Amino acid sequence: MTAPRNSSRRLRSLRYSSEKMEGTGSWDVLEWTKLDQASWSSSYSNLDCLLDSERITFECCGVILINTNEAGTLLLTNFRILFLREGTRDPVPLGTIPLVAIEKFNKTVQKVHSSRHQSTKNPPKRLLQVTGKDMRIIVYGFRPGTKQRRSLVDALLRCSNLERVWDLYAFTCGPSKFGNKNPKERLLNEYFRLLGKGSLRASMNMIKDGSFSVSNDFWRITDLNSNYNLCPTYPFALMVPKSISDEELTQASTFRAKSRLPVISWCHPGTGAVIARSSQPLVGLMMNMRSNFDEKLVASFCTQLAGHKGAPRKLYIADARPRKNALANGAMGGGSESSSNYLQSEIVFFGIDNIHAMRESFSRLRDYLDMHGTTSSDGTSSFLRHGGWTWGGGNLSSMSASVSLLGESGWLSHIQSILAGVAWIAARVAMESASVLVHCSDGWDRTTQLVSLACLLLDPYYRTFAGFQALVEKDWLAFGHPFSDRIGMPNVAGSGSFELPIQSSSARSFPSSPVRQTSGSTATQSPGSSHGLNNYSPIFLQWVDCVSQLMRMYPCAFEFSPTFLVDFTDCLLSCRFGNFLCNSEKERQECRISESSGCLWAYLTDLRSFGGTSHAHCNPLYDPSRYNGALLPPAAALAPTLWPQFHLRWACPVEPDASETEVQCRAMSVKHLEMKKGKEEAERKVDALSSTVESLNEELRKERNISRAAKESAKKAIKERGVISRAVQSLGCKVNFTRNGDCTVEVEDGPHKCSHSIPHDVSESISSVSEDKVCEALLCPLRAREGTCRWPDAGCCAQNGSQFVGLKANFEAFEKLSIYDSYFTAE
């Protein structure tokens, strides 16, 4: 399909006033013409915003985004709905939503009554309301007679009824550059860290041959569930007490719901206290059923306290449910423990509601934000709707009543209940060195929330990027939180056809979204299926909200920022990656998810690699040296607030950006980083210059030593020359020294004179005179033509002969004379 050649020919005017929702005939301002897709000449397939392997399946031009009163083109791809602003090829963030992130969509026909001054009847408005799982409600407007809305709904239904599970975008895109290493290895590496065996590194060979069963003094890793026969919703490797055998573990699993027996999730490296998790015990209606194996397993968490002479450790059993709910579960075979059967234990109930209450609370909160936001799904500000009745025109009582709707949603109360329970668990472990066993009904919803948040408070490693990933993969993914059911993702565990869990709308007593309250009659149709409606619940979103509350209380304790949490949540809801598909580790292994799809963690890491510590995902206030221990928030600090970056980004898009402190802090962090780099570069230059100066100083010292030695040698040579000169002169010779150190010895005999040059080695010079008989006097009668002396063969030179004999004898005696350096020492 192609884009319009001339948009002005298709839409003479896409401007319409904000009166359109007030029934004043504003839709007539839109002079639409019937769209002929055959006249389009250019394609949107080369859009820059399209992802790898993302393809367009349906196009719809001249659509109105009611929320912002913008006209544009709506594109449906195999991954999302794209809304492009008219005249550009840029997507509008509010109108662009992944298909899997859609909770439900409804066709709405709204009749608009004409004013009494208008004779023509206004056509009804064709609306399509899309409710997202990320707190937004989108409404698209279509002109009657174009049949665009019907075509779009049919296309959405086709996308939600895929013939094969592998047609999901996560599998169509494949792993690409965001490859996913086997998550089993990462789980074992986290176990090794908790057991103090961080030097060990897991490998596939270790997993295949079962050599990962290591232990410390108290705990061990067992491969009892390597084939998922013990518990199909638990990971392949479990951390259990060393004193409990595999046979006893098998027996204990029969006494817990879903066979989710008590196992260790985290252990304190210093005190030995542990946080364990399980499902509810099967005590029955009369609470009289018992299991010796289960009681022994739970008692084994009470190891001896160090330094207390064998005193047993206290154990708390934290039941996340309200007490009445726990008792009601007894009618179905469940229930809660009795302190009389579990010695050294104390039972505590946290009173956290179930998944159905959380689902309703989340829906009420979303409707509240849409109704009272800056702009709502009907395109009207909450300050102007119905004459400003939502704020009472300044009436304080009306304002209070409106604000109280937030409290009636119950969302913040649920958040506070979870945070209070988490703070209590962390305090027991950190301050009393007690062990805590946490469970709810099945042990994969409220239990996971409490255990993972307690670990986040107690272990600073989990407050880093790598630790946060390890925490989510361990407590949420490995221990079987049913993401496909709770988040409403496609369940790829089965075979054959399946449907995206797009839900139909349901009646609520809470005030609904304003688009369902506008004037005129409204007819709502529910084309989507109700697949997974009873199991859908924002449990994980609630947990991320709790993490954001802790980050607000301790802004310097986390390496990651709230922006990271938002992007992480969006990636999870979009189903772009395969990490959170399926309901358990076993299902993901059977479907080979890690080999067939990309990795969310690799994608987020790749994003950070371009910005370093100045990236928006990094917390510029992070101070690990200050917060290197447990965080124990007091009760007064546990009052939660709305999370602006997530809750208000659609309803109040200006509010999340209003706080410029983080932006300024990040800019200062970037500047500080640049200055730090400049400082490091200057320090490197100073070090290089210092090294050069030191080298020059060393060379200078060597030159000074050489100069000093040369001077000493010169002084010594002068003294030696004087001694030698006097010794030679005592033999009747005249010695002459030149400036270059050469020595000439002259022997006089009356009118005859012989001159011999003596080099630096005197003995060599004199020896050469005696052996070669060289005569340098040109008038000497014994001088031969070749320059040699014919004496002593000549008989006329007896006097010289006798003198030479004496000279030779004296020289031989002189040569044997030892001259010590002490002779030349200055007195």
C-alpha cells in the first residue's frame, strides 16, 4: 500500500475545534472524502521507525487521535499499532502501542445531537477505544461511511488469532544481535555467589553432567528437579539445607500445594539467616493434617546462631494472605501452618489481597488517571469537562471528593501493604538474624513480590544492573511466576492455534473512563476474546511500582534510574523479547525460548553501551560506598505516592518532565565525567613529564659521576707523570711530555743526540727501543738507511754501549718497582 500523493486532495482540512466532544457538530468541520487506497503512490514500508522484521499489514489514513486532537495515518504491523502524525512520518507515542500490550479494544458509536440552530443532522461518531496494560486509554476516531474502523477491527482480530505461535514478533525477529545465553547458567552463578562459591562459573557441561551440586557448611544445591519431575513450576536446581536428603525433599513436596516445597531463595553471608519460599501447606479444613518431612525441612532453616553457644535461630513463617483467606483455603485442602507443629516459629499474616483485587484496583487507577488527567481519552482537559465539575469550579469539597477517588482505587493501599511486609521481613533478618519462610496460596504471586523486594533491601548487589537481572531471573522467572497468565501474554507452551489475550470490557461500579460518559448514546461491542481474563493481574507491574517507591526513599542506593524501570516494563509488556514468555522455566526450556528469540537484558545493555554512566538508565546519584548494606525503611517512610514516570506519562505528560532536578543532575554528571576525564589525562601527562625529568636527572647524575671520575683520573695521571719523569731523568734521560699525553725521551752523548717517542705505556716504549734499535737522529753515525741503529755491532760506539747496558739494567729494575695509588694521595 502507498501513501497519498496529495494529502490536501484527500483531506481539505483536518483541523477541528475542541467542541467536537460537546455535540456542536464539530465533525462537520472535517471535510473528508472517501479514501481510495488504489490512488496511493508511495509506501510506508521504508519507515525509519520500523524495527527489524516488522512489516505493515494494514493502513488507515485520515484517522483522528481523539486524546490529542491530531489527525494522521494509522498503520497496523505484525508488532504494534503505529499512529503517524499527518504531514510527517513520525509516530505519535501516545497513539503507538504494541499489540500484546493491548488489554482490550471496543468499538463505540456515539451519536451527536445537533444544536437547535442547525437543521442538518450530525452523523454519529465512529470511535475505537484501545485500553493498554501500561495505564493508557487511546481513542481513535473514524469518519462514517469509510468502513475503516471495521477493517481495522477485523485486522486486529486476525492478529490476535495467529495460526502458529511462532508468528509472534518475538520469534519472527529472532535473537539477532541480542542473543540470549542459557538462563540456567545465570541461575547457577547466582547460587554460587550466595553459597560463597563465586569463583565457580557455570557451563552447559556442568548442567548436563550434574556437577553443579556444590555446598557450604549449611546449604547445598540439589539436582533433584533437573527433569522437573519434583515440581514442574520450580527451577531445575534448588538450594536446600545440607542436612536434608533428596528422599526427604520428595516426601516434603507432597504436603505443599503444587508440590512447591520450602526452598532457600537467599542466605545472609555473615549470619547464616535465610529467606525461604514455598506454597501453602495442605493442612485441610480442620488444620489437623501434618507432615514430619515438611516440619523437619522447615526446622532445618533454624541453624545455630554463631557466637551464642548453640542457641537455635528463630524462624518466622510469613503468610502473605489475610488470615480469613488462609482459613478459607482450608476448605479446598490448603490452609496455614500451626506454631505448635513448627517449633521455634511464629506465624504472621500480612493481609495482602489476591490477584483479582489487584486487577480491579489497577483498572480503577487507570480510569481515575484518564478522567482526571491533563488530557483524557475524550480529548478534553479535566479542568474544562462539564464546566469544570470535576474540580467543582474551585469548590474545595468537590475537589476533595475527586481526589478521594484515587484512594478508592486502593492501589496505593496495596502498595503500602506490600512495602510494610517487606520492611518487616528485612528487619527480622538483618536485626534478629532470624530466618523467614514466606508463602501465600500457590507461592508464585505475593510470595514472589515479598521475597524479591526483601532481597533488594538486604543485598546491595541486587541494586545494581547485574544484580537486578539476577534477582528477576531467580525469583520471578526461575521460580515460576506465570507471566503469560498474569501479564496477559500469549502462552506458547501449547501447540496449535492460540489467541492474544485481548479482553472484553466488564461492568464496574467505579466511575469509568470519560469516553464512556460523554453525551449522546453509546453502543459498545466487544470483539475481543476473554482468554485469560480470570488469571490476568498486574502483579509484576505492582512489584516494579514498589521498587520505584524504594528508589524514591533511597535515591542514592540504586545504580539504575526510574527511566530504566519504565523502559524495562515497556519491553516486558511489548513481548518484543522472549525472556518473559510462558509460565515457568520448564515451558521456556521445552519451547527453546532462549534460542529462538532475543534477550531483553542484552537489548538494555546495548542501549547503555552508547552513553556509559551518563545514559538515562544510570542513576547519577548512585553512591555504593554509602549504601553498601541493608536498607531498613521505617514505617513512617512507607507512605507511597503515584509513580510519575509510569502512571502519569500518558494522562499528565507534562508532570513527569516537570521535575528538572534529575535532568540537571545528569547534565552535571556528564560535565563532571568530562572534567574527570580531563583530570585523568592531565595526570597522565604529569606522570609522563615526571618520568622524563627523573630520567634526565638520572643521566645528569651519571654524567657528574663520570666527570668526577675523569677529574680524579687526570689528577692521578699528572702525579704519575711527575713520578715517571723523575725516575727516567734519574737515568740520564730528558723527558718531554706533550699536551696530548705523549712522552719523548732524549738521550744525549756529546755531539750526538737520540730521540725516542714513548707512548702512554712506558714499558712498551723502552722495550721497543731496546729490541728494534730505532734511531731518530738524522746525524747519528750508527743510523742505517732504514732508520735502525747498527749498535752494538759497531765497535766505535763503546761508550754508548756501556750507557745502554746501564740504562737497560736500570729500566728492568724500574719495571719491577711497584707504584701504589697511595703515593699520589694528597696530603
